[in-house]
Amino acid sequence: MVVLPLLIQSVACGSAPKPSGDQNSHLRGTLTVLAAASLTAAFTAEGSAFERLHAGLQVRFDFAGSSTLVTQVEQGARADVFASADEINMQHLAIAGLVSGVPKVFARNGLEIVVGPGNPKKIESLSDLDRAGIIYISAAPGVPAGTYAAKILAAAHVAATPRSQEADVKAVVTKVQLGEADAGIVYVTDVSAAGRAVSGVPIPASQNLIANYPLATIKGAPNPPAASAFDHFILSPAGQRTMEKFGFAPV
């Protein structure tokens, strides 16, 4: 992965300055957050906790593939915060001057093979994804999970061609859950979030990738004070504990 170090910073848990309650007592209205689909469960919990701290504020989320959200920002979507599942999509907006300040990495994730409950096709490794009769699917090119999956397979010299390419990781998990596909490569957190509806096959660390998740305030945000406060909250000890609760590695 190509990273432009001047564009995105990795912030140690608790190191971000935390506004006091007095500073944030004026937060009102709506905070709109565009977030990667893999953040659905974790950010829903983060949003509820943030609203409890600021009674006059409502948090609204739009969850989708990171590349889809980038397109929305480019087309002028009125939103306050963007949280991406990769640094490349965030860099795209930063280079275009569409985010304010320096994006910060707030969580990390790993990849895993998602299979049907009980692993009926006995998939044990990446090489099995190219086995005859196995229906392998992936997130689409440009969607971080799809890019990560292609890189993992290429590095492992596995020529598995996805039968379909989905809009985001949630769609991959759903198709495997419904039996419309045998396997896909998604985030560890997505397999965990699906519970008993699917099973997961770990990818060894030597073949895996680490996904860095950055967030930033969108330039021209309708609610800049709330956007800044939310960024700080996610990077605070409380916010990081929530990310860890949902399977993400804290920063």
C-alpha cells in the first residue's frame, strides 16, 4: 500500500486533545458521518454514546463502500465527517482539498475468509478459493476490502477469480450467509458481527494485510464544531475502547 505520510497521521490512543464538556455544551443540530460499511456496528455504538454526551445533537450515519462515499463527497454531499476503511480513498479526498486538516488513523483491522456456517465446503486456506466448484466473491475494485483481497490473493499466488464483485463487504457477507456464494474475503470484524450466520477461516499473518482506518472533517462541513468533537471522541480512550469491543485494533 502506498502511503503519503504527510497526509495521514496515526494517533496514539488518548493522545488527541479532548475538548471539555464546557467547550462542547453548545453542540446542536445534526452531525452527518459518512463511514465505511465495515464500521456499521462500531460507529452506531459510538454515535449513541456521543449523543448521550450532547443532548442537543443528533448523529446521522451513511454507511457504504469507501469509494462510493468518496464519490458522494466529490459530488458535493453535505456531510461533516468521512471515515474510510483505507488510506488511499482518504488520500484521494485530501489531495483534492476536500477534507480539513490532517486525516488521522483511528483503528486497524485484519482480513479473514468468510464461509457458510460450519464451513460446509471445508475451505481451509486461500488456495481453496481457486478450487473447482467453489464460488468465490469479492468486494468491487476500488472498495478497500476488494483491493485488499486482490492483493492478498496475488501475494499468495492464488488465481481465484470472483464470481461477482459487490458494492461493499456487507454485501459479500450477506451472499455467503444466504448460500449464494461459498466464500469471500472480508474484515475480521465483519465475520464477528455476523455471529453464527457465517463462519470464518483465518488468514495467516504472513499472508494477511493490516487495514488502517482514517477519519477527517469534510471541507465545508455543515456542523464543524460537532465534526471536530466527534473526531476527538473517536480517538479518546472511551472511543477506542468501543472500537476494540467490536474487534478493531486500537491505535
